[in-house]
Amino acid sequence: MRILVYKWKAYNYADICEAFSDLGYEYVTVEQDLDHYDEDTAFEGKLADIIQKENCGMVFTVNYFALVTTVCMKMRIPYVIWTCDNPLISMYHQKVFQPCNYFFTFDQTNYMEFKGMGLDHIWYLPLAVNTKRIRYLIENCDDLIAYQNDIAFVGSLYERNSYDRLRPELPEYLRGYFDAAIWAQQCINGGNILEEMLTVPVLEELQQYFKLEKSKDSFSDLGLIFSTTVLGFKTAAEQRRRALLELSKKYAVTIYSNSDTRELFRVRYGGSLDYWSEMPKVFAASKINLNFTIPNIKSGLPLRIWDVLGSGGFLMTNFQAEIPYYLKNKEDLVCFESVEELIELCGYYLTHEEERRQIAENGYKKVAEAHTYEKRIVQMIEVVEGGMDAFR
């Protein structure tokens, strides 16, 4: 079966395509920026032409594009989606219920939500890592020393979030309410209360200041959009800024990011990194690698967790509900519940090298054995091939 892969901005496309090849599946790719995910007549025609010309039996994307559903229904082939963001706003669309769709979501709360809506073709599938690629890179690296750090964080500070732009326009009551919600969310580890904080009276008043724009076939609502794209990103910005500032008062901390880091006075700026050629080196060479999961990801494990462990790095992360499914705290990685505990744990593991090294080794072995892209793709294809006859 030949697969058509529509590639956009997701980091893990190359690893997924390599897994397709290693498993004996041929694929062709198409890349094009889209102004609208719901419909684009010209691009839909382009996809249909490629499917017919290349004799493709399946279309694959990371995250969901409703216009691809339109094409796959017309061509009578499956459309396979593997999510890497949650909540994925584009999924709140009437076309998700079309029988050609096969959703694989990395966040179990997302799976349970859509299953509860009556979406039959959805499965839970965590993200993965290409340990083979990363190990080759590191073993053939002659500049690893340049990436050494005591404590390193690779990621965004979300300093250009929409809440900061909106806040001056809000009345005093709403400003105070949302500020309190953001603070409360920072005090909760492994859970999300932001959408619950948006009560009916709050949403009714908010409508005067925040206009919800969505397509006619979308069933997303103001609470979902505002809690995710506004409050969620602002919460992540505050969490990361505070943790890095507090850590830097006691330890040497480096951040690698495209963000503006000037407010992090004591934190060393390491520049931006190439995902493929540089990021694994930081993870492998740093004594401690940090992960702060954006609260929008309610239970799942973000790609950064898999990438750190797959690089043989020591990982310290906020707790996520799905971590115990696959990994053991203080055996494969280390979880923290608060900034205060993070500071304490960093002090301990910086001075206990053998424990740190053993935990990193355990984490690497576990993901290399059980959480590779090849294993995930096998699971995915088995499901899709099992349902193709029924669809056709």
C-alpha cells in the first residue's frame, strides 16, 4: 500500500516517514501552506490528482485537516491522523465523524472526550522516538562538549501570548478573575482547571471583549478556545518563567529557544537549536533536562519527554497522568510537583552522578525497546487495515 503524506510544520514527520520505509511501505509527500484547514478547492484537487496518479491507498497527516477528509471520502480511501497537540481545535468539526477517518490521539483525555461524542474511529496512541537516528547522531558527534550544561531547558517561553494583548482591554473584575485562574492552574500538577473556571456568567461577559471566529461546521466553543489559546499559553509562560528564574538563583541554567529571554537575568541563553542535528546533543550532554508540559495537554506525554529519553538524557518533568503507564518515577525519569520541589531535586541529582546516570540509562532502554516509531506505526496500520474493507 502506498501512502500519501501531507507534511506541514510538525517536527516528527521525517521519523514517521522513515518508519514507513523501514516497515516496507512506500510513500509520497506533498507540502503546502494552508490558509484554511476546512476547505481549499485547489489543494483538494491537487491531493486527489496525486492519489490517483500515485495509486495511494491511504492519506496520513500529523494533526487533523478537515479538507483531507473531503478528498478521502471522494476517493474512498482511509485518512489516518496521529495527533501531537491537545486539545486539537481543528478536530472540533463535523467532518470528524466521516467513516474514512482513523484518529490516533496521544492524549487519553482527548480519546475519552471524542469517544463520548460517539466518534467510533478513534484510538489512543502515545507519541514515540527514533532512537536509531539519535544514537547514530550522538555516536558520531565530535562536538558534544559544546552542548554540556548543568541544567538545560529547550522550548518556548510563550512570551508573545494573546492574553497579554487582551488583558488591558478587560474590565478589572475579569482581569482579576483570569489572573487568579492562571495562578491557580500553576499550583496544580497533572490536571487542568482552566476550562472549568470559565463559568456561564464569565463567558457571557467575556464575549464583549473576545470574539470567537470559527467555520460554519466547527462545534468548538468559547470556553474551549479561550481556555486553550489564551489562558493555557499564558499559564505556560508564567510556569516556565518562574521555574527558570527560581532555579537560576541557585544553579547554572541554560535555555535554548527562539523566545525573547532577556527577562531571565541569570539564565544563560544558548541560542536556538536545530531539532534534528543539535537538540539531541543538548539532551545527551546536559546533566539535567527539564520538561514543562503546557496545561492544554491534560494527561498525555509531549514529544519532548520522548526526545530527551531517546537521547539518553536525564529528564526532570512535571507529573502527567499517563507517565505511570510507561515510566517509573526516580527509575526512568524524575517528576516534580512544584517549583520548590524542582529546586530541591535539582540540587540532589546534580550531586548524585551515579543515580542520575542510571536513571537516564533506564529511561533510554525502556523507550528504545518499547516506544519507537516502528512499533507505533505497526499498531496503527493493523487497526487501519482491519477496518478498510468495512469502509469500502
